[in-house]
Amino acid sequence: MTTDQPNHADLARVMDAHPLLCNFGYGKSPWAGWNYAADRAALADNLDQVRTAYAWLHTLHPAVDRPWPTSYGLKHDGEYAGIGYVTNGAMIAAAYLAGVPVRAHPDDPNPELGVALTPPKTPAPVGSFTAWLAGHADVNHPFGDLARDAADDDCWPTTGTDYRQFADHLAEHTAYEPARRTLREAWETYSGHPAPSDDGDEEL
């Protein structure tokens, strides 16, 4: 992504390349009385919000193979993060200016943007418990459920080498007992050894 703050000429260039882009988003609003030309002109005059969104986008991470957020969802994420209010169109324009991948869909004002709030997880080392567990992701079994949950969990200790790291992670995230029991069974199947007891002082 480029880092220099955009100017009015940059914003005009993006809007010329995307004639459906306006403050509302990508396309025309169905609201009665809504004025597309006026809303588009408002975006052209909305450089401050575009710059705010642009700067915040540079703090994010490539989505890689994770689901892409919509522009509308991402603008709210930015507001929750403290950047203040920005329009949907300002977020989309900022994404184009920052070189963020954009997936626009017909009749949808909220394109998907190829960024994520958190960095990609470190790939699981070959032979690790997480790599072994990932091999069960397509299985209709509790191991499969745990594998899918781990894949969706940005905080999962991917490079962990000790059962307690995974058990503590589930405990910290108040996982239900069936999930904790499944973790124990999965670890024992993977390692070939009993997992430590809940207090860590003795083995079952």
C-alpha cells in the first residue's frame, strides 16, 4: 500500500475511474429523495475523511486467505478503533487510494476490502499438534469441530508444543467442557501419551 496522504487530485482520479462511487457507497441509494449527483459531489469534497480512513487502513494487515470485511463493516471497525465517523464512500475511496484490493458486487453498495484487523497467524509447523489437528478439519467428528474452531481463532497458539498451552487457551476463552474434553482426547491421540490433569500436577 502507498503511504503518502492523498490530495484532491488523487481523489478525483479514483472517482473518475469509479463513476458509481459516492458518499453512500458503491452505487445508488434506494432511499426516496436521495440525490446521487449531490452525494457524489459530497464525496469529492470529503478529503479529510478519506485521509482519515486512508491512514487507518495502513495500520491493518493483508487479509491473505481470511474472509474480507465489507467497506461498511470496516468503517464501523474504524469508528470503534477511535478514528471517528467516515462515510462508506470515504472508506472505499481510501481503499482504492491505498492499494487495498477491492471486490465490488452488482447492486451492493458495500464492496469487500482485502484487509484484516489482525495479522495472519503463523503457519503451523509441520508435525505440530495444530498441523495434525488441521488435518481433521473436514471430518464429521468432535476433532473436526475443534480443528475448524482453531482455524477460525486468530489467537489460537499455532506454534504451541505443550498441551497446557492449548488447554489454558480454551480456559481463558471460557470454552465449554465438551471442547476441553475433545482437546484432551485429540492431544492424547496425537501424542500417544496421557494429557496432564486439569491442575497440571498429575497425569490421568
